[in-house]
Amino acid sequence: MIRSITSQKSMEEIERLLGDYNRVFIIGCGTCVTLCRTGGMPEVLQMKEKLEAANRLVTGYMVLPVACDEITQEALAANQSAISEAQVLLIMTCAFGVQTVARRMDKIVIPALDTLFIGKERGLGEFHEVCRQCGACIIGETGGICPVITCHKGLVNGPCGGTKEGKCEIDPQKDCAWTLIYQRLKDMGRLDLMRRYQGPRNHQVVPRPGVFFVPQEGHALSWPKGATKP
């Protein structure tokens, strides 16, 4: 499954973000951060112990089933009493969850985690980035292998001059992305795709923050004002 991959901030940074707020309510999530072991129930309880050891009052804690889901409001309501006693909410979820809670609560929210990337588990506790969500996908011409994330340099028109014996010059233990693409296209009999030039990327396909309007039946796809069609 695809997950938001996170890492926990240092306690020094968390303490700095909390500042003079002494009464804290902790919120974790039962999906991505539980799998990453950065914001499930065990980590929430560990955080509670650390905060209490630092002489902060934890008014309560909870692990939302899915922090970025619309049912978050109902789940938070079940703990309204303990939440109302807190000065600040310490959120142990990905950035999506932090923003979801922030929109629904009239409280200061402090993220306890850093969101690293969107990734997929390939081994026990091993997560690999699978998409940078760049908005200009070219994997139809690279054999289904994304050079933007597979290549350390993000090269989209072939390998750099440092590749050696099929390995990456930055990480010699890692296969060169373009060697993998070459082999895949060779096996498919589509090496002609290697000769297609990928022009400079248009980073203003949709201005930030991104907005996408789902086309309704009988209507063409509509674009936000100021957006440049790809």
C-alpha cells in the first residue's frame, strides 16, 4: 500500500515548538504513522511519558482511525472534554492529518513528525519513494520506471557521465536508474523511446497550492484561473 512516510522530530525541536504551552493533548493516527512506527499508540504513549518527564501536563491522548479522513471531526468530539483542557494539540500524524485536525479545532496545533515522501513498503519496515507527484508523468516512455525519483539527480534524458558498470555514482550500491530503464525498454523492444527528448519541465502546470476540478458529465476539464495547461 502507498503511505505517507514520516519521521519523528527531535524532542528538542518539539519542546521548542511547544514553548510555554504546558497543557498538551496528543493525537496519533492508526494508518500510515502506525505502520512507520512514528505515531501509533506505542509512540503516543512514549511521547506522553517524555512530556510528563519534562513537567508538562498531558490532558489526554487518542489515536484517530484515519487522521486525514472526514470522520476525524466525530472522533475528536468524543474527546472534547480532555481536548478543551489543553492549550495545544501535539499531532503525531503526517502533514495531511495535522492540517485536517487544524481545520476542525480552535486550538494551536504542533506537528511532532516530519513528512518525508509518499512511499511503498518493499520489505519489513523498508519504504521506498514511489512518486513525487510532479504533475508531468513520463513513465509511459521509460518502461514504467520513474527517473525523477529513481535517479538521484532526477535526470529525465538519460544517465549522467558518472554511471559505472550499471551503478549510480552517488550510491555505488544502487542500480543506475537509466540502466534499469534501458534494460526494461530493451526487453520490451522499445529502445526507440530512449531517443525521445524530454523538454524542460513546466513547474507552473498548476500554480501552488494545487487545485484540480473533476470534470462533470458533458463538460470539459476546467482549470483554475491562472493555470497553464500542460
